[in-house]
Amino acid sequence: MPNSSQLNSFLQALPKTETHLHVEGALPYDLLVNWKPELYPPSPDFRSASYRYKDFPSFEHILLENAKPWFTSADSYYEAAKVIFKRHIELNVRYVETSFHLPMVQFLGIPGKEIIAALRAAIPEGLEVRVFTGMPRNANQGPLEAVIKDLENWDDLAGIDLHGFEGMPTEAWSTSVWKRIQAAGKLTKCHAGEFGGANRVREAIELLGVRRIQHGVRSIEDPSVVALAAELGVTFDVCPISNVRLRVVPSIKEHPLRALMKAGVRCTISTDDPLCFANTIIDEYAALYNEGNFSFEELASLAIAGWEVADVAAASRKTSIATIHTLLALQTKTL
């Protein structure tokens, strides 16, 4: 049985990915504390590991209450991303897929391409980053409608994501937009199976045609949806700590991640909104080990899954996966 030092060394050494990360929700909280200490206490209750959000609206309120004062310009995105990405490098994360909230284009009155350029300018050496934009299910109205019509022409945009309150219906416009973006060669994602049931995962797969589901954990409620995801090679980008803190699942121990993996669904691990959860990617893996009784082999398979879906050169993918196998073999020898 490895001790905590061995676990931490193994997790640090793993070449990791983050494939489900919201830029606004990843704002380093210490930036706010240093910026306006009179408004932002060092350890607010909502960042405590024991804190549970009442529901999605209360979570969203706290996130926006803390994030929106900071994100006022492209430069503010750059300053936040510079710290976010630096800390990824420190944790040996080498590939990141992150999204910014598309309505911020309207709120701030700045082009989305400028936000993307600011985020990309903050990328340090040694880190691959793909920038997405996410939008709520009622986004295709008012000034944003014209923005959405032009998304396939944003060269540095990796793809799009449908996110926000899952209690809202998926409106008819989404299907045509998602098909159009797919035809343009960009990746499409959808938040589903978090606050909505397995039917929302089926809808995302069959109606929107996505093969990357953000969360997806409540698909476990319908074996036919799990089988569908496995058959079509759909990947669930799972955020275990977020799922617990938002009451999607009662605990890490009761999380359906292992069951999904055993059913053949590829799953990756990410942090979702560290601003609200005070979590790192290593915290996610450690929680699975310590609270979910995940083995080193299972943790390694989750890390490998991240590289299997990463938009990187084949040689980079091969090297990262080989490194994970080597680390696992070395760890096995020491136990």
C-alpha cells in the first residue's frame, strides 16, 4: 500500500490533461484577494471542501459574483490565463481544453476573437491549449445570434460547448449550429447528465451529434444510454469533486465513474470550476484514490484517456501514454 508521499509523487509525475475547464470558473481566487482584499476574504465558506452548493442557480450566482468583476477586458483574460496555465505546468498538466462564456462577448462589448487571442498569448512553453466557447441553451437570440452564425470562421476556436442550467430545454437552433460547426471541422461538446438525467445524454449524442459529453455521470441511470455511449466511442469529461460539491452524487465513494469505465465508456478527469471548488487536477486524482479506492492502474487509465482524445500530434500522444505506462510499471515494482 503506497503512502501519501508515493501517491503524490506518482500523480505529479503523470503527464496529465484537463479537458473540462471553464476559464471564468478557473479564475485563481488569490488574484481576487490580492486585487481587492477588502472584498475577498482569503478563505470564504464556498471554497471549503465541506461546502455543498444548494443547487445550480446558487452555484452560478457565487461563480458570477466572484468572476465577473475581474473579467472586464481581453487583458483581464490574459492576466488570469497566465496564472492558470502556469499552475498547470507546475502540476505537470501538458494539454488543456478550456472554454470561455460566449455571452461575455456581449457583456464586455469586445470581439470573441480578442478573448481567444488573449488566452492564447498566455500559453507557456510546454503546454498545449485548445480554446472553446460555451453558451447557454437560450443563447441564439439578440446580438449573440449574429456572433453564433460566424463561429466557424474563428480560426483559433477549437470548438463549441452547450452549457449552463440543464433544466432548460435544448432549443431547435442548437441542432443546426452544432451540425454546421462539425462540418467546419471543429469539435462540439455538450454539458449533459449532470443536473439532467440520462435522457439529456442521449439527446446530446443523437440530436446534437456530439462525441464529447461534459460530465455525463447520470447516464448511469439508464444502461441503454451507457451502452450507446460506449458503442459510439463517446468520451465523458468527468469532474468528480464538482459532482460532489454540487450534489450530483453523494460522495466520491458513490460516484459512478468506475461503473462507467467498466461499461466501456472512455472517461477523462478535470476540475470544472476551481474558483468555486478550490481544487486542482491532482486533488481530483487523489480523491479518487483516497475516497473512491481507485487503484494506480485505474488512475493511469484515466490519464491515458485524456491523451487519447487530446488534439495533439500522434508522436506527442504516443510519448505521453508511454510515459504513463512506464510510471505505472515502476510504481508496481515498488509496492
